[in-house]
Amino acid sequence: MGKNEVIKLDKKQVEEIKHEITQHIEKYIDLKLKPVLKYFKKKKEFYEMSYL
């Protein structure tokens, strides 16, 4: 790993890697944002109820 090496990939491999990275990022975002979205949903429901 000490040297800079050039790794040649074909287009299919690059697309598979992009797809895999995208899936991991989406999963991470869902995992981290779910509690935040629940919080805002509860706040929204609270404010909607208070205006009735």
C-alpha cells in the first residue's frame, strides 16, 4: 500500500462499485436521519393539534 498503484477497471466494475457505494450512503443516511424525521413529525403533529 506504500506505492501509488493504478488499478484499471472496466465500465461494468465501476458501475457496480458506484451502485454499492450509493446503497451504503443511502442506508447510512436513512439510519441517521430516521430519528430526526420522527422528531420533526411529532413536532408538526403537536403544532397542528394546538391550532385546532
